[in-house]
Amino acid sequence: MSSVSGAHGFQLKAPKSPLLPCALPALEPRADEVVVEVAGCGVCHTDIGFAFEGVPTRHPLPLILGHEISGRVAAAGENCLGSLGQSVIVPAVIPCGECAACRSGRATICRKQFMPGNDGDGGFATHVLLPARGLCRVPESLPSGLRLEMLSVVADAVTTPYEAIRRSGLSPDDVAVVVGVGGVGGFGVQIAAALGAAVAAIDIDRERLDLAAQHGAGMVLDASSTDLKGLKAAVRSFSKECGRKGIGLKIFEMSGSPAGQATAFGLLDHGAYLAVVGFTPRPIELRFSNLMAFDATARGNWGCPPEQYPAALQLVLDGKVALAPYVELHPLAEAPAILEAVAQHSLRRRAILTPDHHKNKPGVERTP
Ligand SMILES: [Zn+2]
Ligand SMILES: [Zn+2]
């Protein structure tokens, strides 16, 4: 048995209020649980929904948010002592592993899943108590330019588009169209390119498009100055020029905006595959029959099963998916201001909160 005392973090006490600092009670993992010393925790739009848009968390408030966590196992229950000291990425959604959905290979729809920062305290803290299931081990020595805290965004921001792309069966014969190349789509472009596809990137932000052009996109299209007809024509000639044999476009909606969704749906062609990765609560009007007329497929995915994490991580370790141009690190102490900034869209990159473990070292106590 071991436990961690002196941990602290930032809590959401009530919807639409700033995060407040809080001390955690001693964290004592049960047999199948671990305490992870957080190296970094990415700030996701889902956190903004909880904090500022009144989206309810499944666990009642107060709650520590944050579900993109990397760190080191600082304490472990008796069934997972082997993980002590390991560097890990915590899956954003941890399935129970036992229910009918989990047993039939549909772990992402497990109703007993644990999402840190939603079903229990999350990673905007020095430490987090979690089920040990599904932790993705990270090698102790990382390629230059990569740090454990940066790998936090592999949970969710990299793995969710990875799973969408994996499910699409994307191959080097295909043309992938990624709509929305921000915090998630920027990784989607790189993953699709790493799998050998020719990638067209669509966004309304010039800077994001420029970055996508440097990291995987063979063509970028500015939807703020090109209408759907123009986008379709450009994608068609791109497909022709790059000479891929794949039938039908593989379209990935990663903007989570009504306009992006309309664009993605509007690009459907014969045999197309549309993956819905982004989320918006706002509805849009579609001619649904286009799916039928084009013999097309549309599919969504809620996160990524833990067993796919190592393959997604490998793309990052191999340098095929660059994280550095897409993330920025901020001290955990600035959590309330950083969440506000993310909500106001005033940060250009995905924010990662990093606790200062040297300044305020909580005690790890081992008892027999
Ligand atoms: Zn998220
Ligand atoms: Zn389950």
C-alpha cells in the first residue's frame, strides 16, 4: 500500500465560475487503482463546456477537470504494483473492460467508463487517482524535442482523430479531406499523411492552414474565401493530380462547427466516407438523402479505445506526428486564466497545464 498526501489542484465549484485552488485529501489507491503524478494535462474544448457553457459533469461538482493527462505512477494498488514509477499516458476514456459493450469490442460505448475530470477528479492537479486499466506506457527516454508533459495531448487530441482515421480504413490509395485543422484536425492531417494518404486541409484560419501545409497537407483551402462549389472543384482536381486509386473521398469533420459540418457533408461524392470527429451542440440542416444517393457512409467515434493508444503514440515517437508546433505549456498555477483564454479563443495552440513538482513536493508515503 502506498498513498500520496499534499496533492493540490483546481476545482470547478459551480458552473460558469472560475476554477478555484483546492487541496486534495490523501490519495490512497485501491487494489486496481494508481495515483499518477501529473506531468501535463491538456485543456480541451470539453473542459470549456463544463466550466463555462453549463454542460454538466457526470460526477457532481465540485470537481477537478482535465482529461488529457500524462505523468508518472506515484502510488499503486496491490494488483498494479508493477506500474510504479512508469511514465504513462492516461486514456481520456477508460472503459470498464467487463460489460457487454466492452466484451463485444465496443469499449468506447461502455456505460461504466471512467473519464477523468468528468466521472471523478481529473488532471488539473499535481496528482490524480485513477483505475490502472488501459494506461499507455511511455518510454523513459524520449526523442529530442519531446517531453512527457507534451505527450498529454496524445490522450484525446491525437487518439480521437487517430481512431476516426483507423476506422475509415484510410490507405495510401486514398485522398483524405480534413475539415478544421485546429487543435484536433492539425493532428488529423499528420496522421492521415503518416498513413500515406494525400491530404487536403480546409479551414477558415490562414495561420492554421499554413501550419497544416508544413505538416502533412498536400493542399490547403481557405473556406472563408472559397464557397462549397469552389472547394469541391479544388478537391476534385487535387484528387486527379495526386493519382490515388481509392474510390470515394475520406472526409474527416474535425472543426466541430456547424459551417464545417455543412462543408464536410457537402463534399460527399460517390462511395465517400464521412467521419464525424468534432462536436457542436448546434444542429444543421442537411439533405440526408445524399448518403443514399452517393452510396456513402457516415460514422462517428467517441474517443479511442485504450488498446489503440500505443500505435497512436508510436506515430508521435517516430516523428510522424509533430506535437511541438501545436502545443504550448503553462504552469498549473495559471489554470483559471488559461481556461478563460481557451474559452475566448485567445490562445493559438493547445494549452497544456504543468504542475511544478520541484516547488511543492507532496509526500509519497509507503505503509506496510
Ligand atoms: Zn477532450
Ligand atoms: Zn464496459
